[in-house]
Amino acid sequence: MIGIAVRSGMATAAWLFALATSAAHADLRAQVDAAAAAVEEQVIGWRRHIHEHPELSNRERQTAALVAAHLEDLGLEVTRGVAHTGVVGLLRGAKESPVVALRADMDALPVVERTGLPYASKVKSTYNGQEVGVMHACGHDTHVAILMGVATVLSGLREQLPGTVKFIFQPAEEGPPKGEDGGARMMVQAGVLKNPEVSAIFGLHVSQAGPVGSAQYRPKGAMASAQRLDIRVQGRQTHGARPWAGVDPIAAGASIITALQTIVSRQVDITRAPAVVTIATFHGGVRNNIIPDSAHLSGTIRTYDPEMRAQIHERIRTIAANAAANMGAEVEVQIDEGVPVTYNDPQLAAAMAPTLERVYGADNVAIADRITGAEDFSVYQQEIPGFFFFIGGRPADIPAEQAIPNHSPFFFVDETALLPGVRVMASLAYDYLTMNASAP
């Protein structure tokens, strides 16, 4: 990984102590906190609007227009239409460098909302040829609203910022529809980390894993690598009453699914690192008495170890081919490039952890366990040092065992999580710029 230009060893500790006790910096931080509090109601309003009007990956046109108009009103240099619908805003402070990036993801999921909230989504759309509900079931609406609030806070303090802030509002974090490009990889290819050159990037994610008022992070590997898996099983169509006259891709697909479960349970050493192979869709046929010509399976692969990842990919191809051949079928396996492990630069994490502790309180900041979920924020981290962390969105009166997972149709966020989210992202940007600013 690329290193970060922060002071090291005892010099870093001394610098952070001086920064924390400096009256000037304390005053600026107080201004950040006050400005965040002043924009809280507006952030909640943005969040509810975005939640009620969700858009699928690469289709975030209304959301992008809302974001771009706000950034333009603040006087930022705004670029629209990046990687389809992405928006990038540039806030130049008192100095041109260093440059820090803050990222939020804008897309929603093909989920029918069942929260019963007054601003619940009723939106329907088409995803991979199917009519679906659309819901912000992963909290990206909060991420967008928080970063819009951060832009408001920092633009009001631009004359005191010792550097430049780049706001990245990214489409398609959940992955573009099959056959399309998009997400963080396309944003990087479009040059969002260049002109001016970004030296570090920060991002957050809300979940009910923690209560409101808490934060978690993990140095080094924090979230898994992920690849999409598609398996097409080719059989031979026949009447359902005469299965012997054809080749049944449904039965072959079922055999493949069963056999794939042995990869993690029996064939790889999971004491080295976590691994998951999940088949999540199985489509085939149009009528109850016709054995179809083909079936399609899709799923996801999650790993932390590159060698194990390659081994699992090879096992999937071998198992699928053999299971299909045993039933007279043929198979085609596709595994996409996916996203790498979300890797928090350890120097950057150590330097910025005090900022999390100041905002949330040291007792409310913890080192997270590894997560088999994935994030395409990891693509930025392959280019520059990045710090990705989690903030609690669970109401205080809901016990941890009743937490609602992301991607659930019942997922919701306690909106009191938004204010500390604005404070922490604005503070991370200011503290990073101050720690890395050149002497006047």
C-alpha cells in the first residue's frame, strides 16, 4: 500500500498532542461542531427526500441533480455526469494542497420497503428485466445527506481550511447492472483522484450493528473482497411428463448448488481467513409442465486471502462443470473482477482515530471485527491511502440481538446518527489537512 504523508513515531504523537491542545484548532473545531448542528434539520430533510425517491445503480439522476445543485449553490467547482451519474465538487481552501477526498455512495437496492415510515419508498423500477421495488436498504441516503451537510459546513470555513477538499458522490456502489460499467472503478478511471491529486480519502457506512453515538473501524483488512458469480446451465427442453427425453437444467442446477456448499465447509482452510460462497438467485422455466432448455444461477464470493480466492474460483469452475456433466448438461461459469479487500492504511487509521474519539467519545469507538460484506471504496484504497469506518444507526432502545441488517426491507436508521456523521466527516477533513499542511 502507498504510505501516507503524516509524521511518524513520537513526532506524530507530539504533533497530535499539540494539535489537540492548540487554542486556534480548538476554536475551529468548535466552529465545525456549531455549523454541523445548524445544518442538522436540513440534513434530515435531504435524507428523507432521498429515501422517499430512491434510484438504482447508474440511474441516480434525481439524487445527482439534488447534490450538484447544492454544491453549486455553495460555490464549489462542480463536475456532473462522472461515471454516468456521479458528482464531484471541489472546495479550495486557503491553500491548494494537500487535497483530501470525502466519498458518499448514492444508489439504492431492488428491495420492496416494509418499514412503514411516513417517507417510505413506493418506487418501482426494472432490474435485470424484472419489475422490482426500490429502497435505500443500505443507508446510502444517509451517506449522501451527511456529505451534503459536510459540504455546507466546510464551505462556510473555506478561508480557514489549510488545503482542498474533494467531495465524491458516487453511483453504483452496489454494483452496476450486469453488462454495464460503473461504481468506484469507473470513477477512478474518470480521474476523480486527479486534477488536483488526492492524497487520502475518507468514507463512512451506517448500520444497526452499533447504537447511535458509536463508531467502529479496523486497521488493514476490514471488509472482504467480493466477486459476482454467474452460472448458466444448458440442458435440453422436454415435456415435464417425459423427463428422460431431455436434459433437466433445474436438477443439474440444484446439484451444482449443493456441491458448491462443500467448498467452504470442506475444501478450504477457513482458519486462515473468512470465506463465503452464496448462490442467491435460481431462474429457469416458464411453465409447470415444461422442463426448460436452460437455467441461470447467480451469487457472490467473499474472501480475504488472494490465494484462497484463486483456489475457490478454481473449485467453483470444476465443481459446476462436473456436477452438470454428471446429469448430461453443459455449464458456463462467469466470475467478474469484483472489488478488492477494503484495506484501511494502518498509519492513516492511527492518525485519524483520535478524531473519531473526539466526536463520539473514546468509550464509544471500537475496533471492528472483520466483515464479510464488501465495499467498492476499496478501489480508491488501491490508489491512495483510505480510511473507511462505521457509524451506529440503531436506536438506543433496541438491543444488539434485534438489530436489523442492511439490505433488509425493514432496515431503518435512527436520524440522530446524522449530526455526528456530519461532525466526524468534516472533522476528519480538517484534521487531515491540518496535520499534512506545509508550513507557511
